[in-house]
Amino acid sequence: MPVRPLTSSENRTFRAARWAALRSLNYTIDQLNAGNATVARVWMGVAHPQNLQELARRLGLIRTALSNIHQNQVFYDTDPQADWFAKVNVNLQGPAHVITVARPFFEAPTYGNDSRAGTLIHETSHFRDVLNTDDNADGRDACLRLVQQAQQHDGNLNAVINNADSWEYLVEDTY
């Protein structure tokens, strides 16, 4: 289906979601830097202060990239059957970052579980020049299983750290 620029109403919704994502990111970064490991332990499998600081640093990369994505870099996929919130071309860098949103994005809440703010965090993490994440696990239950599997086997959390939903849920559940 074709994509088009956002309407003025859709632009307002995007700006509100972007603001909410940036506010949530700032809060989560502050919590991690202060040593609050509760949510990080659940979604990322880490609690050591050094690891928390690394998570905060990586969230800072998402925050910087998202703060530079403006409404002229966001497009709407007009497919009425779309069942996905948003997608990105991971190869685009810096000022060329583009996010394409679909109908479910606008039906989601601004904050909370599977929110518009969380969607923007998730999608921004995918860009190669940000975190280059994948979709190793989709949804809360799958993400929790991913952490459990890593902890039970060899403790290697790379699949968790490289999972976009893990970053989304870390922020959504901290804020």
C-alpha cells in the first residue's frame, strides 16, 4: 500500500507520542543511573551498577536519535488491514531516519503497555546507527522467556540486549 505524509491531526498525535517517549526515556535513564535495578532485572536480566549505566548509555542513544526525528520523517501506511504499529528502514542514518506508522499506532495509548511512546522507542532502537536491535522476541511473555533462557543457560544476554521489545518494555515499565 502507498505511504503518505501525516495529516495535521496525525502529526499532533506523533508529536505527543514523541514527547512521551522522550520523557519516559529521561526518567528511565535517571532511574538506571541512580541504581534502580528492579525493572532492568526483569526485562534485561541485569542488576549490577555497571550494567545499569550501560543500559542508560544505550537508552541515551535512542533518546538522541528520537529527539532528531521530526514529523516530516514520519509517514503513514494507508493499508487498512495493517496489523503492525510501525516499521523502519534500519539502513537509514541520522537525518535520514524515517518511521512508517500504520493504523494500530494511532489506536494505541500514548503511555503504558504497547504504547505509541514505546513503539517509537522500539523502532528507533532498530536503526543501525542507534542500537541495531532485532525482533528476537515479540511481546511481553516472549521477552520474559528470552531473559529466563539466557539466565538458565549460559548467562549470555546478547539476545536480550539486542531485542527491540526488551528496550520498549524496560522504559514502559519504569515510567
